[in-house]
Amino acid sequence: MEFRDTVDLLREFVSVPSVNPAYPDGTGEGELARRVADYLRDLGAEVRLVEVLPGRPNVVAEVGREGPRLLLSAHLDTVQTVGMTVPPFAGEVQEGRLFGRGACDTKASLAAMLVGLREAVRSGQLRCRVLFAALVDEEVGFAGSRALAASGLQLDGAVFGEPTDLRLVTSHKGVLRFYVRTTGRAAHSATPHLGVNAIEGMARILPLLSQVPEPRPHHPVLGAPTVCVTEIQGGTGRNTVPDRCQVHVDRRLLPQEDGETVWRSLQELVLSSQEAASFPGAVEFDPPYLLAPGMETPQDAWVLRALAQAVRAVAGDAVQVGAPYGTDAGHVAQTGVPCVVFGPGSAAEAHTASESVPLDQLDAATRIFYELLTGCAGSP
């Protein structure tokens, strides 16, 4: 069976800008959502456009009447195109790769899933009850997957498309993001003793914000959690004692960690510290504006066994790995649905100036999804 249509479908998807509106050149996912919805309707699926954010709908479709209940999902949005060294929406093919924004992250997975599903339906061999979900806002706030997870899912398993080099991601970290501020008192820099320097106050507590305190949790695959101060803002002029300073903290969570608990513990650690007490100004923690949980796939999960079998049938070894980043799978896994993250392309290519996906992996992924959908009969 040939799956050459996947390349054409991926080129079409890449040609449709779907940059997350949080970026300066953001256009939103609306047009791409409509293209995906039309494709699903053409293969006989029952399709709904569920508006999650203004003009930004999830595409939710159902097809199949027998077998395990399987979610296939990939996100519609991409990061910005500013600074790209290849045409972002041309879908150019060179030396066995297709280039463009979203080529691997994650329109390749989206196209491979759709063509694999179409061929399973056409062949009459579909053995799953498929819920297909193309989601918005993965790159910024996970609004699409949060809405999907809150919809009352009844599933036996889920596969989320991301560039994994056709490896099965069975655990990944979550993410917690928030701001911390120090507030002082402005004064002329010639008389600094009359002011309270907010930057100096931040410098006192910064070492506490930049490390995971002991005892550090550990995961057998993912290792330790990480923390990174990724932004700093402060000062109003070269000759003024700064009265405000703000930093942004990015904390990566292990699957067993609760983000709210981590945030409260760090807040307590800093505010009760000698470093904070010795600063005559104020230290304030903003509540988290992003909290996405990690994911852990049970080794006896049906979806993991079924996908591994499909990978072995097409590509040989089914390699399991962990990932340091977060995905839409985290929110759905929190509802009790076993999830695996899987797809063509490399995470090292995602968000890059010359993003691309290898066509041989695109073809293999399409075949793997077909094998999964036609070979997954039986009780989970």
C-alpha cells in the first residue's frame, strides 16, 4: 500500500499559516482547523469545531463503531516564523526532507495520522473507535488540551503526535511558570543610601530561585527536575536607584510532582529565608500563569503495547524514551487515560530557523498509524 498522499497533505498544511497568536506574526489556527475538519468529513467522520479561544477551535471527530476507544491527537499551532532561513509556508522538498514552519512540530504527525486513518477506513479494516482531536494553543498555554481533558473523555488510550524520531515517549516532564518581583524605593544614584535597590534585592534571592532545593525528587528515566530563570527586568534609568525588578521562572516538573505544591514550597522557602529578610523592600510571588502536568505511561497500558507492535511491524525496534519537555498529553493523562507521545521528525528540528522533517519518517509514521488502527482489535 502506498502512502504518498501524506507528503501532499503535509505541504498543504504547512502552506496554511497557523502561528499561535501569542507571537507577533500570529495568525491563529482557524483556517487550518477548517481544512482538517473538511478532510475528516470526507472520510465519513462526525466532526465538531469546538471553539476554545475566540476564532480558535479544536477539531473533534469520531469514526469507527467497534474496538478499543483510541484518541489520536496533534496540535494545530506553531511558533513564530521571524528569523527563518527557509520559506516558512512553501513546503519545499529538498534532499529527502520537507521544510517549513510546523513541518515536524507537529503538522507531520497530523498528516500521517489523517492519511493512516483514511486508509484504514477505505480498506474496511478499521478496528478502533477513533476520537480524533486537532488542538489549539499547545505552543503557549495548552488551552486546547485542557478543554479536551475537561470534556469527559471515555477512552482506552491516546497517542499524541510530536516529533519523537518514531520513538515512543512514555514519560515527560511538566512545566510551571510564574513571575517573582522585588519592590524597593527610587532615589538618585548619587545618593543610593536614600533608596532601596530592587535589583540588589533580587540578586539576594536569585540563587534560591535558580535551584531545586534538597531533597530533590528523582525519576528513573527523566532524572531530576530543573529550574531556569529565563527573563529579568529592572531599572528605569542610568542614574536612578531601581524601585522594581522582576524575573520569570521556568520550573520543569517530574510526573509525580504537583505544580501548585512546588510553587507554594518555593514561595515559602524564599520568603522565610535570611536573604529575603535582609532586604528592606518587598518580595512578591505571582500565582503560576502556566501549569502543565507531566506524563507517565503505565508499562501494561494497552495503547503502549498496540503502538509498539505497530512500530515493530513497520520500522523494527520500538524504543521507549522520556522527554524533558511538556505536551498536550499531560492534561489528558491526568484524567486517567494512558497516553503515548509519538511521531516523525526530531525535537531538535522543532522551532528552528530551517525546520524540516525527513520524508522516510513521514512515510513510516503513516504506515505505523495504519497498522495501529487496523490491528488494535481486542480488549485493552
